[in-house]
Amino acid sequence: MSLVDDFLTSGLDAIDATFGTVPMVCEGQTFDVVVGDSTRSYEGAMGGLAAPTSLTVTAQTADVSSHFAMLQKRCTVDGVAYRVAQISADNISLVFTLEDVNS
Amino acid sequence: MTASQRVKQTIIDVLTEAKPSASITVVDAKQRATYTLPFIAVDVASVSSYADDLPQVQRISMDIVLKVHAGDEDDNDVENWIADIEATLDGATDISSLSSDGITIYSWVYGGSSQEWEESVLMVNFNVECLAARA
């Protein structure tokens, strides 16, 4: 970790404290995330109604191991079920884009 | 309930009894509810009269779709599920003998399956056609 990483991590700590965190559980790991934007809608689909959902959450990279193994896996955020659709990673933060478990 | 709806419910009952995994839900494709993968959705694709002089006998084409997510299931499991479902649907004699509850099924022909991806969801389409009438 560089001094820049340390500086950015301290910024994330401040964001966690300011916005608050909720627990995310995926692939046997539990870690804190800050919840960002979310969308939800309904549409008809084969097999009944579908509920397309999108939620963005941010975790600290140091809190999670093997994060890319979580792609396409089911998870929960504060007890609500989602599926990991995309992960953007850098040295200090992980941004998970989560979708409905049927997506 | 129409003849085609009765056939649909019969197939839902058959597949629910013979589903290859307890994790699979068998559902009416048009039901107004949300379901979690994996599931088998059963739908009536089309209905037509079998013959002008036999209007009570209908040719009913059924769409039966297995939907599974790539992130959930092992490839071998899905292959085994497909084989099990095909074996069930190919049991034409067994299914056509299920005439009850106001419906007579005269014949049941399994027409094979095809597969397609919808993003990360694999959809296996099983096509069947039957001749049926209200009893």
C-alpha cells in the first residue's frame, strides 16, 4: 500500500462512518458495504413476473478475499438476496453491481 | 377452466412429481407471481381445432422451459436434469393416460428440445404437442 492508498482508505473510512454500512454476505464471507444507487421494476417474463433490480454497493478491498470468485454468485445485502453481476476493483475499494437473483 | 389450461395443469402436476431436483419449482408460465431460479415454466403456445367436424378436439402445442442460472448450477447437473425431463415428456403413453378432471388427452408427442442463452440464464425449451378435449 502506498501513501496515496492509505490516504484514500482513510477517506473510505470516513465515508463508511458518515453514510453507514450494512453487512454483505457472499461465498461464505461477511463484510461491510456502503449502499449506493438502487433501482427496481417489474415486468412479465416466462415463469411469471420478473423484478429487475440493480443495486451498487462499495466495500473496502482489504476486507474481501477472492472477490472475482463472487461474480454471478448469490449474495445478501442487509438480508436481501441479490446476484453479483459486476465487480470493479482497485487497491482500496470494490464496487459491486448487484442484480436480481434471476438476472 | 379451458381444455388447454387443464392440459397445462396436468403437465405441471406430472413434472412436479417427476422433477429431477427438489430445488426446481414447476410453475404456470403466466401466473402473476415471481419465482426464483431454477424453475420449469409451462405454457400453452397455441391451440387450434383438430378438424372441422371434431371441433371439441383441440391440437394444443405446449412450451415447457427449464431456466437455470450459470452461477448456480453445475454443468453436469443441468445435463442430467435435461435428460430426466426429456425422459418424462417422452413418456407419451403415460402422459396421455392422465385423462381426468374434465380433460381427455388422446395423444401426446414430444418434439425435442432446444437451448438458448438470455445473458447468464440458460433456457432449455421442450416442445410438445397433444390432442385433447374436454371430457
